[in-house]
Amino acid sequence: MIRSLKLWIGAGFGAGFLPKFPGTWGSLLALIPIYFILSSPYSLVLLLSFIGISCALNFWVSSVCEQTWGKDPSKMVIDEWAGQGVTFLFISTTSITHPSLTLLFTGFILFRFFDILKPLGIKKIQNLNAGFGILFDDLLAGFYALISLKILIYVWPNIFG
């Protein structure tokens, strides 16, 4: 029972079981709670909580997922939830009632770009053991996506504001 629960959570509440591109499905599913989090006046606290819970869940399920599916399994996408959350840290949505879909879509694309290509040390950090590599490469990809998104917001505030 607990093993099945861990596998389901590790698969991003089922998104990792979808055919082709499980990381993309996991990241896309994470946008649903992120949208509502960014719509809240307490978005920073809620987003930090979302990232923290996603990280904790990653460590709780990673050993069972790796035992079942192999090292750094593609079906395990709860790490994408944490990384996708990092992408939207410190993104101000206080001037609007709801975050724009353009902002969410752009953050999603940027995160997937960094997570798939793994430039700037992301590939190297992926080799850490005990679930750290599974998670930290996504957190770093989310950090690079955050920086890129902040630059785009600064350069084109009318599109993303």
C-alpha cells in the first residue's frame, strides 16, 4: 500500500505514467497548483511551501522509485514539480488578479528547456546520489528558468506584466 502510494506520488500523481515525455507532463500538471498559488496574496509563502513539500516528497519516494524503475527514472516526475515551482519564485503577480497564461507558458517552456538540455552544470549535478541528483538538477533548471523569465519580464514588461 505505502509502496504503491510512493510510486504514484513519485510519478507526479500519475503524470509520469502518461506516454512519451513524462517530465513534460509532470511539469505541465504542476502548473495547475502554481496558477492558483500565484493568484493568492500569499503567493511567496505558498510557493515556498509547494517547493518544500515537493522536495520532501521527492526524498520520501525516490528510493522506492529507483528500486522499481531504475536510476533517475523518467516516470518519477515529482522533482519536476519542485523545479517548476522555483521558476516562479519572486515573480510578482500583485498587480493582477490572476497570473497571465503567457507568463505561465513562458516559465514552463524555459524550465523544460533547461531541464531537457541540462546546460551550465545541470548535467553534472544530476550525478549526485540518494535522490539528490534527481531533485537538484531540476532545482537548478528552475533557477536558470527563473533568471531567464525575470530578464524577459524586464525587457518586455507589456507582454508579461
